[in-house]
Amino acid sequence: MGDKENAYVLQAAIAKAGYEAEKATIRDIHLKVAPGELVGLIGPNGAGKSTTVKTIMGLMPNVTGKVEIGGRHKRYAYVPEQPVYYEYFTLWEHLRLAASVFGITEAQFASKAERLLEQFRLTEEKHHYPMSFSKGMQQKLMLIIAFLLEPDIYIVDEPFVGLDPRATSDFLSLLQGELDRGAGVLMSTHVLDTAERICRSFVLINQGSIVAQGSLDQVRRDAGCAEDATLSQCFLALT
Amino acid sequence: MMTPSGLFFFRLKRNIKEQAKAWSSVLDWTVLLYILVPAILVFGGLYREIWLETPKWAAGVPWFLLLSIVLFLIMAFGVRIRIFVDEADRLFLLQQSRWLKQLKRYGMIYSFLMQALVLVPPFLVALPFLVGVEQAKLKEIGAAYLYSLLFAMLMSMTIHMLAGMFRKWRLIVMEAIVLLIGAAAYVYPILTLKPEASIFGEALAGAAVLLIIVVIVYLRRPIQFETEVKNERSARLSSTELLMSQVIERKPVMKLKKPLFMRRSGRLFKKSDTGTIIAELRIIAFIRSLSTLRIGLGFLSVTTGALIAVPASAGFALIGGFLFLIVPWLRAQWEQWRNEEFVGQFPWNTADMFAGLRISRFWLLLPNMMIWSAVAGFRLLGLWAVLPSMVACVLIWRVAHTREWRRPALKAEASNAGRD
């Protein structure tokens, strides 16, 4: 694989996308995520963040544009805001199915899954149904599945909702490990202070289009804010 | 480790268990002992008698037409394609097209087998009449079954794919077009079912070719995941909804910002008495509830097709028969609406409630009466008879609704219609 192919783990050039052919929900969304880069997808409620994520995942019925997953395996992992799980599988069976789907061998799977369960303190619950978990534990399951797959790009929707401070810290340190491995992260969030601290660049969306993009300095310039303005101040100025 | 076939059969097994659990909640041993077993004995005996000697009343009934109407209604509203996808598949299965394709393949085979089973009972019930009255040979009946099966699969695949391609009013229009074309394309070859009729063979071949094309297109198209999940969820809940239809809250089929009908919350009638207002709300609710409207339109299209197919002299008599089918259904819909939480919270007056039922029924069935009478009149006496037939039918329909209010039996019904 050439350097050019390795340059980005996600490239999206969406001219328009929506549920109906004539009614675009998002327009002109162009974003790229490089290996090891954490990009924050920011915007008010109803701005088009979820539609952007759905378009990247190929869930929107009407899309004009191109979405390309790059990297070694061309594989993404999705962590939804609201945990989704199979009512009829235990935590361990969830992980086994995910491993089966991606051709991970039983031996590789078992050791890695055990390690992740330990890290997220869910070893005791490995044979429980996720339905019996708290929302925070269900959210941890979403993260464990994502980390198990070692994807090229993580698409993470509001990861901090429902996590306690310790789980948030675990999540962030594991995410850092994945960034160091060369994975990219596209993270949609409203927790702007954390986003400001951990994201290398930002994509601000409002009313279905990008209103600012790039590093925090670039966002400050786009928003017409002072050099020391916070992301939150830029957000308020732009939306 | 798990395989696509393993996952499919796991989900299928779980679905069978779920359905069995739902049905066993109402079919306990008392139901089996006091209702099902006697019913099987009584109807079994009756069925045997019909085989031994065809009853006289059955002679004038167009059995193939009746069977084709029932089968078409089953095809249009009673069968569906299931591929057993799950909301959680978006986590990781979504990016594995091989797994999804396998689920699609197994799902289509399963749906085909299910449809083959669902179509058997109507054929079994009609069999003695088809043989005794219509003098149909088993070969012809077998061909009709095969055609019905191919057509059922074709219809369900087409409607399934339309749901992934269109939304809101476009989907309704497309479904209505498919239902109308489907009704004509299905009923006509069934009615021409004679050994010498080459059209049946052609229709059979046509349905097979179309089905193959639709299957190939469906397999090659990328999965419309959200539509498939929605479809699967509704299929999983269908038994429960059927069994619990009187107690569960009905949710709208789709979310709209503004209604498609009466977009500015206007009025239908000038009068403002309570009965008229209830009738007006009932009519608006009926039309805005797309599922009931779809069934109503489906019934209208199938029955109109039947009026075109039967001998002209039987047309007006058949309209009476249609009313025997549609009026109880409309009444059941009324009961459901009347018992909805919001409607049910008010202390309605009995007379007002009954007036609402009467007025709404008159207006909701008026278009049917006009279309049916126009078709029956045209077929019996030609173009000049269209308008007089419509006027006569509307007048009779009007009088029936004015008169029934004075009938003692229906006054008793009125006491049940209110909630006081």
C-alpha cells in the first residue's frame, strides 16, 4: 500500500445527503481524518452531525458524494450514542460474534477480549445479558467491541454520555493507545471542554453545512473570536 | 466461531420461540378444549359433507374470483420478506457485505417457504368448491397455486424494495400503483384458468421471470439497513400487535411535520354539533392513518376488479356483499379509535357518539358506493346508466343511514356506542 493510500483513514466528500432525493439534510461536507488524528465533529442539535455519521456508514438512502475508508484493513468501528445490543446474546457472545464477523481467530479473540473486559472492569459480567447492565456498562460494551476490532477509524458518537469519570479516563487512555497505533478517530460530541483538550482538529457543522474546520486556531479565525477564545465561545459565535 | 448461516438459524429459532410464546399466551388448554377442538370437529365434518355433496347455494358463487380476492389481500397485506437483521448489526455486521448477503439469501428462501405455507389454507378451504362447482382439475388448481406463490413472492419482494427506495407520500403512491397493477395482473389470469387458455401459461412464465429479475436486483442492491431493521421490528411485533390490538397504543406509521390531508386543520362540515364534530374527527383520523387508508383502498381496488370480472347481472348484488365485509371492518376500526386514550377521556353523550359513527360511516363509504355503482351500472346498461346508478345508490345509502337511526335494534347499539 502506498503512502498516498495511507495518508487518510477516512475521506468524505459529500455533496449532499438526505432521506429524500430532493431534500438534502447535509450539503458540502468535506472532511478527512489522518492516521493518529482525532477530529471532533461539533454542532448544535439538529445541525447534521448524526446524518454525517450515518452517511459515512452508508446508512443514508440518498447520497451524492464519496466516502472512503482507508488504512490497512479499511475497517471502521462505530460507537453509538445510545447503546445497541442483541437482547439474546451475553456480553461474551457479543464479542465472539464481532470477532467471527471480522475473521479474528478464537485464540486471538479470547486473550484480547479478556484483557479488554479487565480494563473496563466487566470480567464478572462476561456471561450476563447486556440488557441487565446500566447505561454506562452498556456504553462500555460498545467501546470494548470497537477496541476489539482494531479498526482503522473509530466513528464515535457522544462517547462521554453515561460514562463515569473513571470509565471516561479509561476510554481516553485506550483511545490514545489506538491513536498511537495509527488509528483515526471521528468523534461527534457536545462536551466541548473535553473535545478542546483532546481533539487535534475540528469540523463545526450548522444547518447541514460546515461553518468552520481545522485546528482550534483556524476555528477561532473562522468564528472571528479572540486568540484565547475557547471552543465553546467559538461554537456560540458560529451557531 | 459463528457463521452467517449459524446466525440466521439462531435468529430464526429465536423468532419461532417468540411467536410461540405470544400465541401460547392466548391459546391455553381451555381455549383448545372449548373452542379449537370443537371447531375442528364441526368444520371438519362440514368440510367432509361439502366434499361428498356440493351444497346448492354454492352453485352461483364465482369461487375462483372469490379465492383470488382473498389470496390477493393476503399477498398485499399478509406476507412479507424477512431477513432477520437486528438494530445492533450496525455495530460491526454492517460493513461485512458477505454476511449481509448471506442473511438476505437465507431470508428469501425462508420467506418463500413461509408464503408457500400461508397460501395453502385458502386453497384447501376452496378446494371442494373449485372441484365441485368450477369443475376445475387438480392440475389447474396446482397451476393456480404455483402462480399465486410466484405472485405472492413477487409482490412482497417489490413492496419490500419500494420501502427502501421511497419515503412518505412517494412510497404510498408507489405501493398503490403496485397494488393496482398487481390486482389486475393476478386476478385476470386466475379467472381465465382453463386448459385451453394459453394466457395462464404465459402469465406463469412472466411471473417467474419477473421474480428472478427482482431477486437478482434485490441481492445486488446495497442493503437499506434502516428500512430492513424497521421492517423486521414490525414483523417481530405483528403477532403481539394482532393479539393485543385492543390494548396496545397504536403509533403513527411515519412522522410528518404536517398532515398530508387537511394541512391547515380546516373543517369538513359546516355543522358544529357534537355528532358532526366526532364524525369529522373520525374521518380525518381514518384518512390520516395511512395503514387503514391503505387497506381501504386495497379493498376498493380488489372489489372494483371483481365487479368488472363477474357477470354484469350480478354486479349490484355483489355490492351488497361488499358492504357485509367492509361495514364490520369499519365498525371495528371505529371501536379502536373510540377507545384510544385521548378520545376515550371525554364523557361523550351516547346519541352524539352514535351520530358520529353514522355520519362518518356514510361519508367514508360514499366514494366506494359511487365507484361500485358506476361500474355496475356501466356493465349492466352501458355509459348512460353510470350517473343514474350512482345517484340511485347514493340515495339508497343516504336513506339507509337516515332510517337505521329509527330502528329499535340499532338504538340498542347506540347505547353501546357511547361511553357514559
